[in-house]
Amino acid sequence: MVHQIRVIVESLDDAGGVIGKEIITTKNVVKPNHIIELGFRHSEQIDLLSQIEQQLLDKQSVYLKEELYKCPKCGRKLYKSGCVKSAFHSVFTDHKVSTSRQVCKLCKWTSTPSVRSLFGNASHPNLVKIQAELGANHTFRESQKLMNLFSNNSRSTNSHDTINRITEAVGQDLSDNPEVPSKSIPSASHIYVQVDEGHVACTDRDKRSFEVMVSIVFDAKNNQHTTEKKKDDGEVKGVRRRLKSKHCAASALLDTRDTMKQQTLHAAIKQGITPQTKITAICDGAKNCWDIVDSLEKHCDSIERVLDWHHIAMKFKNTRLGHEEMNKQLSGAKWYLWHGLPGKAIERLQLMRDSFQDNPKKKEKVQRQLTYIENNANFIANDQKQQDNGLIFTSQMAECTVKNLINKRGKGQQHMHWSRNGLHALLQVRSAVNSNDWSAICQLHIDVLYKKTA
Ligand SMILES: [Zn+2]
């Protein structure tokens, strides 16, 4: 019967001979009376990882020095002069690593390298990648919590400030060096483009908010979805959608939407747009969103424009009139829209409006809804039919909507205020992380954090 297990790190020479042995841990093998005693606990796992990694780092540290042979000041020979320790942050663990000091005996010039000075950063790129991805999809404070939870430790390198700084740096690099789509992308016969916009509170007190836009592009055949149960009126409760491949674009810049158009085009190219491609564009009805869609016109065969059902439904919800019969009428108008009959819906809303001659407030409410439908009447699709055909009629792509972004970033109590450039950088990481080729391109942009300062 085995009584104990022991984890040992052996050091081998180039002939494979053992030249060193370090005991990492010895653990009793006992009958687990509870599943918590089965295997290692989280703290033990982290501890094992930490100790094993430290062994490797200690062996690697002989290589950690500046490649200097002459004193940069007087040109004399440099001598080894002991070691200094500096911080190194691995994905789950923090370490101190020795680096070699060199000194000039004549002028006393000394080099004291650190992991940071040698590599440009004290964090392993794998850690930076995780931090940037979390920072893109969660608040920085949530990211800090998640990182520390998995590390089983409160690590200063996981502070929300650090995660903020890393996410913004990667985002700034994505913004400065956007991906040029490769030429060898298979062409798509039909792609979907969804454009969404929203407003975000600004750090500048004089300006209350600024516009943020997000778009998502995907090949129709990459869309797999299941529809949840319908309610009585035929409206869907929700759609679970899984996109095998998609590309996102986002911008918070004030540049007549040039960046947004450029990036959406890039996303479309990455999804295989050609002059033969048919596009279905889904928007909330805002002019700015259609502007982005229109900019794709010259790059494709045709565009079918569809008003986003999610937004239609939301507007109807906001128009509720606190009057049973009238709300019934309102549901009727909505039903017409769902079945692709905007003319009938408009007629219904006009009748309702006219019946409110004595109630200017309600009249105004109905008029607003009417105007919205009239302005977008050409873009009302037969959503019922689309749904039956398994097509897409709503832009609820949770990870890529502005609303989701704003909600995530603390609406209400701790209202988040953004600078345009800061939010733009964050949006770049968010789009990149949620796009198909992130794993292929991330290293390129993470590298920006490893630029050595001279
Ligand atoms: Zn010198």
C-alpha cells in the first residue's frame, strides 16, 4: 500500500545525468472520506505550480543578464558582481528571479537588470492575454476578482488599475495598427451585418454623452440558432444563437463614422464579402446605423435592410398606455409589424392617435411610435416568416451590443464616465476578443507591452 507521494524536481545535464534534486512536496495518501480530500486542493495546486516554476526560474536565471562585455561609459572590461532579484508574474503565481549584476571596476558603472528591464515587462504574455480578455468583457474590478479567485491569492499584478492599463494599451495598439484582412478568404454568398449604437456618459462635464457604435458581421451559414418558446402573440421569448465565426467592429471616435465604416468593411472582408455577396443588415432604425450599412453598398451585390425586431418590441413596451383596450390595440399594431405589414400597423396607430384628441400626452406617445414606424416602414421584414425560415431578425448579440457594454460598466449607482479615447481603446479589445481571429492576432498586439525603454 502506498503511504506517501513525493514530487521532486530533478536537474539533468546535457547527457541526461541527474545533477540536482529538489523535493517540492510530500503528501500522505489517505482514504478520502470526503471528495474534498480527493487529489490536491486549490491552494496546494497553486503552491505546487509556484514551487516547480521557481525551480525552473532559478535555473534559467543564469541567462538573465545584459549582454554587455564592455563598460558603456569607459569601455573597460565588466565584471560579474553578484545578483539582484526582481519580480516576475506568471499566469497564476508571482516570483522573484535573480539576474546578474555587472560592474566596471574603474568608473563604477553598474548594470542591475530586472525581468522588466530585460524583457520590457515583468508579466508573462499569457497572463497579459487573460487580463486583456477579461478586461474587455468585464469591468476591471470584476476582472481583478476573477483573476485573484483563480490564482487563490490577492496579487497586486491583478489590480483593476493594472488590468485597465493593460487592456487600454492593447486596445490602443489595435487601434493604431488595425489588421489588414488577408486576401485568401473564401467568399460568402450571404452575410449578415448588425449595427448598434448607444450613448455613454462622458468624463467631460460640459458634454453629457457621446456616441458609441458596434457592428457584427457573420456569414449566414455560420449561424446556428434555436428559438425559445413563443408567447401567445407569436413573439419569440429569446433566441439562443451560436456563431461559429464572426467579426466585430466598434468605435467611439468622433470622425463622421469613418473608423466605424472602415472597421465594419474589414469585418465584412474577413467574413468573405465580394461584389456578389448579398447582405442582410439589421439596425435599430437610427440614421447613424443605416449610414454604416449604406457604406457597404459599393462592396456587395445588394443589401436587404431590416429593422431590428428587438428595438421594435422595446419601443412598443415604452409606448404602453395604461389602458387595457388601447394596449390591446397597440399589441395589434405590433402583430402587424411582426407579420411584415407596416401599412396596417401605421393605419392602426393613426386611428389610435386620433382617438386621443383630448389627451395630448398619450397622443404624443402614440405619435412618436408612429413616426418611428413610418420612418422605417421600408425596413420592416416579415419577422414571423424570417423566424419560421430560421433567419435572423434581431440584433441581440449579447457580447457585442452597446447596451450590454454600458450596463456591464456600471449603470446607475456607480455610473461610469469615459473618455472617448479610453473607451475606444477598450472597444477595440472587446471587438477583437469577440472576433474569430483573436487567438491568431493577439500576440502581435500584446507585444506592445514588451517594448523596452532605452
Ligand atoms: Zn567604466
